[in-house]
Amino acid sequence: MARLLRMPGVSADSDEALLDAWSVQAGASLKAGDVVASVETEKALVEIEVDDDAVVHALLVEPGSTVPVGDPIAVLREPGESTAAADELVAQVRGAAAPAAPVAFAAAEIVTPEPVPASSGAPAPTSANGNGSGRIFASPLARRIATELDVDLVTLTGSGPNGRILRDDVRAAAAAVPVAPVASPEPKPAAAPAVVSEAGASTVTPHSKLRRTIASRLQESKRTAPHFYLTRHLRVDALLTLRNEVNSQASQRISVNDFFIKAAGRALVDVPEMNVVWTDDAMLSYERADVSVAVASERGLVTPTVRGVESLSLSTLSATVKDAISRANAGRLQQSELEGGTLTISNLGMFGVDEFAAIINPPQAAILAIGAAGKRPVVAPDDSIVAGTVVSVTLSVDHRAADGAVAARWLDRLAALVAAPMSILL
């Protein structure tokens, strides 16, 4: 029978998604598993497949449109079925009277209006997005973030369907709250706020969904995760020698970054206290080393996660990373590839950056920033001064997840692996 194809819940923390492109046209016959459209989430493009054989009766949404999760985007009918029922569905949707068909949401995306408790004897507050009944219409994710950032939902006007408060509404409200000045015996007059004008700009480029997400997540990370930083200067002469030997026999070239990713995975297994994720309710510990890799793709910064790094051969690891970078540039990473992991590797050495500190990719516990390899004077075992190739690395750590001593042991283990790189391969 005719049915609606609805915008799926492609990401656990998204209330909406952007329809990037249709892969089919009206009238197309589909087999189970065929791709009908690509949807842009906050991190990647996700392909939508059909579960059963069908015929595309009508496409309801134009490419480039942002659609709330659960809203209809197309009408499908059975092969050989009359068009009458499908035409009726199209008329209902376009007449803003879509049938009340059940919608399958991910648990984190079910939106249930909840009353805001009022104090005894006082009238229930009326929210900016409510209907006068004192109810707040907000997604569970928006409610959780509002609690974390101390934002009163009653004061917000939602940008979602029917005024529903979304996650970005909460974050925007939190960012707009002025920070109270620290008391001073001799207060100084505040400087006038800077006024940004588009008049003098050579170009005005609207922020993409991905760029907005990057900014929001990193801002949230710096605000909520207490960062501390540990820096080591690692001599990599032995690693470079081994890399040259491996590349002389390998079918594909292995990068220095591949060695560091592999070493980081081994260190996470060897120092399991660092292979964790902090949550409000518990510390999550992992046996497998899943390491994310920061990729400056053509669409923006993304961090695909390599699973089970400690068990991968160096050649398999290298191929996996190269494939992820290629698909990141094409916007073809799946949402599942951008989730998980306890640590991210960020390498700016290829840009000549000597040393830097990176912002943790939430909810991970740490991020390792790797600088460029360069010749420096080092002290040899016989106390002589020689030229050595050194890389500076800085580990940014969420102090809620790990203390300084734990992070130092992890970094020491990483340094030992880099100093004896053959152990990385064993």
C-alpha cells in the first residue's frame, strides 16, 4: 500500500537533517536496499535506503531543505498498485494534513511535551514556545543540554516545528548570557563592544551546518571540560629509519602519522585508565583502542574513528586512514564512523607547525597534538651533543576523566613506543 517515506533519525543528537540530494526521480522502481537520497547530518552525508521493493510516487522535499526528523519527504507505493491512494497521501501532506502514521524514532529523539513544575500555589509559567498551558516543547537532548548549561527553557523561543526548542536554541541562549565581571576594588569602565559590519567584507559566506556544529562542539568542550596539558619532545630518528625500511617493501607508503596512531592505540591498551570517557553518571572504560583522526576535509574538520587500532597491522591501519580521508573530502563518511573513540590524533606537522595544543573532541577524554619533525641538538647517551630529529607532542586531557599522573604515564608509554618503534609493530 502507499506509504510515506519520512526523514529518519540519522544521528542520535539531531532533531533535523538536511536533504542533500535525491538519487531517484518520481516513477522510479526500487529494490530493497536501493539508495533514494543522501542526507547531511552535522558531521557527514548519510545515504537513505528503502527496506522493501517500491515505486517512487512523489518527492515532497527539494534538495537543500532542512527537514525535522519524522517529517515526510516522499510518497512510495507498491509495484503495480493503483496511484489513487498515493495521490491522496500527496494531497494530505501538501495540504498540511499528513495522516497520523506512527513514526519510528531513535529513543533519544522522541519528543514528549513535559509540564514545567510550578511552585505550590503559583500559576504554571507560560513558555515562549508553549500554548499557555505551562508546557515546554523541547527535545530530550535540548533539555539535557539546558540542564548542563543552566539555561531556563521557559525563556526560549524554539526554532523547530511548532516552536519546539532544539539543541542549537539552547546553545545559542547559553552563548548569549553575559559573563558576570569579577569584583574589583577599582573597577574599570568596560570597553565598548566591537561592532561587526558586513559592509567592508570582501565576501560574506554563510556558515555551513558542519561549520556551525564544529564551532558549537568545541565551544562546549572548552566550557565544560576542564583541560590540562602535558608536552613531551620525542626523538624520532629510529622511527623514521624504520619507516623508510617499511616503505621500501610495502605496497603503499606508511606515514609518520600512521605510526603515531598505532602507538597511541597501544598506549591506550597498556594504560587503560586513559581509555575512558567521562559521563555525568559514570566513567566508561573500554578494552579496545578506538582512535579518532582529525581530518581537515574540504567540507570542514571531521574526526573519523579507527576501531581496534591495537589489533590492526600498520598497512591495514594506513589504508583505513587514507580511505577515511578520501571519503571525508567527498562527504561520504557514515555517521557511525564519526562516533566513539576515547582519544583523537591531530597532526599539523605537515604544515610546519612546531608545537600546539588542541581542544578535546567531546565526549572523549583526550586529544594528542603532533607538531613537525625537525633537527635539534640532543644529548646522546655518552653526554655528547648531537643533532637529532625531534617531534613535540602535547596531550590535552579532560581532568574529570583522568588525573595528571595517569596522563603522564600514558604519555610516557607513548614516548617509549616511539623511541623503540619496532615494538609498535609487534
